[in-house]
Amino acid sequence: MKPIIQIQKKIAPETIEIIKKRHNILRTIAHLQPIGRRGLANQMGLGERVLRTEIDFLKSQGFINVNPSGMNLTEEGIELLTEMADYVKELLDLKNIEEQLEIKLGIGQVNIVPGDSNENPLVKKELGKAAAKVLQRFVNDGDIIAVTGGTTIATIPENLPKLSKNVLVVPGRGALGEKVEIQANTIVAAMATQLGGNYKMLHVPENLSPEAMEKLTEDPKIQEVLQAIRKANILIHGIGDALEMAKRRGTSEENLRLLEKKEAVAEAFGYYFDKDGNIVHQANSVGLRLEDLEKIPLIIAIAGGKDKAKAIKSIAASKKQHILITDEGAALELLKLC
């Protein structure tokens, strides 16, 4: 396919831009359907006149329906969007970038979705969709899947089809000060429902003193969940900017100053890392310990957006990730950093 794309870029570069634009329109409608033209124009930052021309074309080809309630993809449109995935990756040279990052970051598999979630929040849904596909490929009966919280991880369950897997889904860590809808417990329940499996929740309050935390973890029910977490053979986790995550979780001023002093750039599963992947701080919560990661056969990290590149590079330096799912914005910035 690559030679054909190179010829297209040389002889008809305008067609490449048209394909990218129409792919983006179909992808946006898929996430927001039913959506009206004005709403779509605002979402994509396109003029209504320009968009009208594209919508008329896509409708004439049978890829979308236009109704009073808004626009929806037809079955043909859904099929086309799926078929275009690999083509668009070649078009944007993402496969080449994936291979470069696998070598530079020392990660077994890098999966890049088009776009930048800093600029377009819908790209987070694409990250969730890509993660759901990876999970479907690897999950087997009997698996224990540990999942952390976060806005990107929260998009995975909605992208999973209904399956019948005999799996157990558990939170990777206890409460870390997130909003309820993006807490690990909430995501765990939704993911288990889609997979057809079971789940356990870890109800541990945040910001307890070390003594109170130790006392609480002696509870038999909490011990039962912790034992399940430490038997996990799949871990799915997000990656955050260290200071942003610390502030979001209500970290004390003292700890914020500590993170700044130690030059923390990344956060994952309750640990804070510097640019070289060294742990500089640990959140006061319970769950997966760093030594547990050594025993997990499959660790999937998910993060996107140009602003996350330094954090992703830091976590990759810890050499504990097997698969990275990211977006074009972060990937291009990572190439500059590596």
C-alpha cells in the first residue's frame, strides 16, 4: 500500500487532504451520532458551507443518513470507517512512527491512533477503542484484569462488545481522589459487565494516615481483594502528568513542593516518576505494588496528547510496559524527545 500512497502524495496531494477530512467527519459522527450539521461544524472547526458539501457527498455515497434528529452512520459507513483504519495509518505514516517508537522506547508494541487528544477530546474515545481491541485480542477465560482510573481508561468499556468471558476485573489501586465516574471501581464494574465476567471493588478512603491505612488493610474483605489484585495477569493503566495528577487528587502543598523538587514528570498506578523512570514519590493508597508488576505478563499503558509525551517517555524508561496505546500528537512529540 505504501508505494501507492507515495504516488498519491506526489501526483494528487489534494486527494490525500480530502480523504483525511472525510475520514475525520465519519469518525466524529460515529462518536456523537445523532448530531446536527451545526454541532458537527462546531466540533470540527469547519465552516458550515464546507461541511455541507462533504455531508452531501457522504450521503450520496450511502455512508450517512441525515434525519431531523441529526446525522448517523449507515452500516456501509461503519464498514468503511473500519476498512479505512489501516489506510489512514499508512497515509499519516503512523506505522513507521510506531516501529521507530518501539525501538526508541524499548516497548514491544506501540499502537498510534490519528489525532491529538489535547486538541480534540474525541481522540480519547479512539484511544479507548484501540485499547478495547487490544484487550479483546489477548483476554482469555480465567484472566484477572487490573485496571486503574482516569478519563482515557474510562472510555474502554463503552468500546467493548458484549462478551462471555470467565474473567475477574479488579481495580489496580484504591481511591486516589478521582471523580466517581473515572475512578477505578466504576470502570471495573463497567468493564466486567461488557466482558461478561465478575469484578471486585476496593473501598479504601484516600488521604488516610499510614497507620490508619495499615489498620484498614487488615480487614479480611480488603485482604481478599488485594490478593486478587496481586494475582492479576493483565494490567491496563493510564499515564498522567505528575503535578497535574497530584493537584487533581488534592495532594498537600508539602507533597507538591516535594514532587517539584524531585522533578517528577509522570504518574502511573499511584507512583510518581522522574524523567528517567525512577520513582520519586508514592501516593498514600493500596493496591498493586511495583514488585507485583514484574509478575504481570501483559501491561498495557494508555495515554495521548502532545502534553503527555514527557510523562510517557518517563514511564517507558521504567521498562515495565509491554504495549503502549497513544495518539499522533503524543507520538510526534515523543520522536522529538527520544
